[in-house]
Amino acid sequence: MEILLSILIGISLSATTGFRLFVPLLVLSGCSIAGWVELSPAFAWLGTYPAFTALAVATVFETGAYFIPYLDNLLDAAATPVLVN
């Protein structure tokens, strides 16, 4: 149940902010590292520097895909095996 709730929170945050998936999580991770937000034990991994770095890289790639068509095609090609059942 906890995993399902985590997934739904992530989808809800990204849908309501109008951003893609990684931007709200990146902001939450940064706020946690700065000490502005206290995370529950289930989300404590978001407050680590490796998680912040991974989310920052993912956000840069996702944002870059909006402006660089070749990067968008590359990301779509990488996601295709996951989408195909």
C-alpha cells in the first residue's frame, strides 16, 4: 500500500504543477537537504545527495528534451522497451 501511495503522490504532484515527474521530486529533495522539510522515514531517501543528483540529472534531460528534438527521440527510444508489454 505504501508503494502505491508513493506512486500516486508523485503522479499527483507532477500533474498539478504542470511539470514532468522529476521537477516536484527535485524540489522536495532540495528542500529536505536544506532542512526546510522533514520527510517521513519512507521518503527519507529523497533527502540524500545521491537522490538529489539523480533527480537533477533526470530533470536536465527531461527539460532538454523539450528544446532538443534529437534528445527527445533518444529518451523515447530508451523508454520504448518499458512501454511495450
